[in-house]
Amino acid sequence: MWIEKTPEELEEDAKRRQRKADKYGFFSFFGFLGFMVLKDKFIGPGGTAGADLEKPISWEEIYSNLFFYVILASFFGFAVYKTIKYKRSGAMICPACGKPASTGKSLICSCGEELKELDKMKWIDS
Ligand SMILES: [Zn+2]
């Protein structure tokens, strides 16, 4: 049967999501930063939004653009972080009959029971 998670379990979920968001945000930042630097160094800047690729640039130029790379990578890492931290499945479930339902529809199951957010519920063998 489906039962509601305890506050401790919900907190544990939030912590797990936070750790995941930290980790993915961190790797996205460095991954994107590394990707941009290597691309500009060995392929060249441009190549996005229809712009022609330019010639590869030197490490000095990369160094002088570093601030720009860091800003872009920060946005990217932050977007990943936010997405993971605040993502919800949005799925609803009926605790009485176990029928899933998507949000946006009625909050009452066809059996008359109030639907609950799946993220806040857990299954136990009864
Ligand atoms: Zn139901």
C-alpha cells in the first residue's frame, strides 16, 4: 500500500536531491568550461547561431577570455543545479486504490479519495 513519507524521509529525499544537484552542477560547470576552452583552442570560437567558425585561438587569448568562459559555465552549471534541485515528478497517486494520475486533472481519484504527490509517498508491503 501507499503511505505518506515521514518528515524525516522527506528531509532525507531533499538532502539526497541537494547532493545530486551539487555534484551535477559542479561537473556541468567544469565540463562546460573545459569543453569551451578546448573547442576554442583546437577548433576555434564561433560555430553557434550560424556564425562561421574562426581559427583556433592561443592560450593567451583563452586566458584573457577566461572571465567570459567562467560566466557562461556558471550559467550552465547553475541551470543544471536548479533543474535537479527543484525537479518534481509531478505524478500523483491515489493512496486508497494505488491508481496513478497526472497533475492538472482533478485532485480527487475516481474512487473518491484525495490524490497525493507521488514524491511524498512510498510503497510498503502490507
Ligand atoms: Zn483511488
